[in-house]
Amino acid sequence: MMRDNRNVSRSEGASLLVLVALYLWTRLMSLRQARRLHLSVPPPEVPVALDPGRSQAERALFLVVAAIPFDLARDLWRAGRMPGFGEPRPMVSVFPSLTHVAVPALLGDLPHTRPFGYEARYFHPPSGEVRGGLDPDSERGMAPYRGRPEGPLGHAATYTLTRAMAFGQIRWMARQVGQHANPWLGYLPATDGVAHFDGREALGEAVADIFEQLAVLRETCLERDGVVPDVVVCSDHGVCFSELQHLGIDDVARVLALEGYTVGPGDRGVHFAPMGDVGGGAAWCGDEHGAAVANLLASTPGIELAMAAREGGCEVFRVRDGLEHAVVAWRDGRFDYRTVRGDPLDLESLWRGIAPWPDAQAVLETTWDARYPCAPVRLQEAFTDLVQWPATVLFSMAPGWTFGSAATYAASLLRGGQVATHGALSRAQTLGFAASTTGGWEPGPLRPASVFAPWQDRVLAGYAPLPGD
């Protein structure tokens, strides 16, 4: 049975009692975490001691702000609420557009950055072990980023105090940049909580606060030091605001059982990575079952697209007026999209306008604003070099739907239920933004690895200390 985010089944009652207690404890601890950020203290106006061998001109901030859709950033810029920045560029995120994959992807091929993948935090395919979201391996790709808060309590505060944490984090980061005359690579996660639980208007105000603080930082540095630091800001992915319904793993299990599949180990077993309660999902099964499992998932209410890996590409399934089927192929950095029945990616008309087997840049320029932006390229990444243990099947939820574990869904209800999500292949959940005070990019949309590429040496200099360095 699919459930609306505003209702809770009786079977979850006992779990919710425990979650309520945990929530109250977490909120108390989160308040302590927020106080550590000194929310009301402005950047100190004191002389800056230069790091040895550095000059004031090297000071810069490269900042990732979680879950800001391109459309929202563009609206804020047009309203004059991003002072000092050029017009935002659309940035086509990875798929699934989940933070612990999307944020490391922004660093491209720079050292220490390749994420273990969408599965690392949740599921270890070789052993079949479900890891529950606390696997340290999944944090390696995040290690280069500086930011506060840290640890489980800091993460919890992001989703309980939301806007207060966003304001506290940017104030803390502005102080750090103002005190250190060297580049700074930062990540501000609290806006993800604002997006998920507070809505578009609140998110817009939180982002405007961030850019106001950045303007203060730059003015302070100019008055005090005579040099204005460069600032590059981007988001890791987009977000879709909507009333949401939840599809659980148990719901999917009932659909799979119609054809003799089970959730768990076995010859006809299917493993799911419980990636929160989001707009995308991943499943592992025997390669010989991939297309059949994807076909079943595509027929499940709430799932819009299901993709199964195959040699040199993937198959795409969708159910609208009957089953639609297409094949995406890739070889030597070039791509093909061939429809078998229908047009599941709504891509055929655009694809006819591209030369046969286009490269990734041509696909990006032609399809970045499509219903599923740059889909062939993102699917190739998702099934190959984005992850360590690629899934057999990936799926994208329909607008207004999330997929995940019952526990995560129940926990979200303690905050009144989600009002936004991300993770799907669709445009709203995919398109983030990038903006800078200093230009730096060629015209056109960006991919994650292109965002910081013009400043590669300075970004490397802004890394947080890494274990073993």
C-alpha cells in the first residue's frame, strides 16, 4: 500500500514512539551544536596574518550550497539578491542526484575525490551487507570540503534547525575565510534541510542570507586589506517542491513477488540500497534478471523510469499508455539513443537534431533543458565510472513521489513531512547552478567537473586536511 506523507499507518506506531524520543533528544543536542557556531557573531575585523608564502590575492572561497535549484538561483539573481555575482549558470548534476555522490563529483578528477558511489553509504554489493547510512567509506569523497557542523549531531541539526543552521554555517565560514589569506573549499549542507522541510520561499530567503553574508565578507576584506576575494558558489543538484507520496521497499517487494522475485539474497533475490527517502533508487540482482526487474519496477505506481544495465549501455523502461522501451548505448565517449517502443526519455525529437553518436558535450548542449537533462551521459556515469559497484537497475521516481525505508519516511513525518525531494533523473531535481564573482567559464550549461576546473590549483590549495596528509 502506498502512503501519503501526511498519514502514518498503525504498524509504524511503535517505531514512531522511539523516533519521537530520539527527535527530542536530537533537537536538544542540535541547539548545543548551533550555539557552537556563534550565530550572532560577525566576521572579526582584525588584521589578517598571511600564511607563509601566500599573498592576499590568493584568498578565495569555493562554496557548495546544498539543494539549490537553478530556477531559484536565477530568480534571486534577477531580483538583485546575489550582489557581485554574474548571472547563474545551469549545472546538470549526476544521477542519482544525491548529495554524497553529487558533491564529490564537483571536484572531477582532482586527487582524493572519487566517491565510492551511490551505494557506499548504504549497501556493500560483494557481501550483501546493508550498512544503514553510517559507512565511513562513503565520506571519503566529502573529506576535502571544509564546513561545520560535523558528525552525527551536526548532520541531525541540519534537518531539525534548518534555516538557523544555514545562517550559522555561512557566518562561521565567512569568519574562516576572513581570517585566512588562502583559498577555502567549503560545503554548506544546512540548506538541504530547508529545502526538504521548509519549502521554496524559506529556501530562497536562506540563500539570499548566504549571498548577503558573502557580500559583507568581500566588503570587509576590501576595507581592511585592500583586496576583494574571489567567490565561486554552486549547488550540488536541484530539488522539486511538491506534495509527496511515499513508496516503500515493502511496496516494491509485493510487485516483484508477482514474478517470483524476493527482496534479499538468492538466485531471484533483489537488493535495494535504502538511500533515505528520495526521488531515485538502485537495485542489485543477477545480470540475467536486470531487464525483467526493471520492467516490473517501471510498472509500479510512483516509479516513472527504470533502467537496466547491459553490455555497452542500458535499457530504459517506462509505462504510460502501455510499456515504452528504448536502448541507450555508449562507446569511446560517444552516445546513442534508440527507441524500441514509444519514447521513454522524451528525447527522440531532440536526438534527431544531433549528428549520429554525439559526444558528451553535444548531448549536454542539446538536452540540458529537456525533461531528463543529458540523460544518456548521466546514465553512462551511473552504471560505470561514477560508482565502485554499479547497480543492475536504477530507477527514477515520478513527480510527487519518494522511495525509501519506512524508518526514514516515519522520521520525516516528525518534521511535518517532506515538501521537496531530489534524486530523480528529471529536470527540476537535476539542475543546480553555478555563479562566480570572477567569470571563468565558457558560455553554456555546466557539468559538475567543469564548475571548479578554471581554478583547479586554488581549489586544491583550499582542501581540508586529509587523513594521512
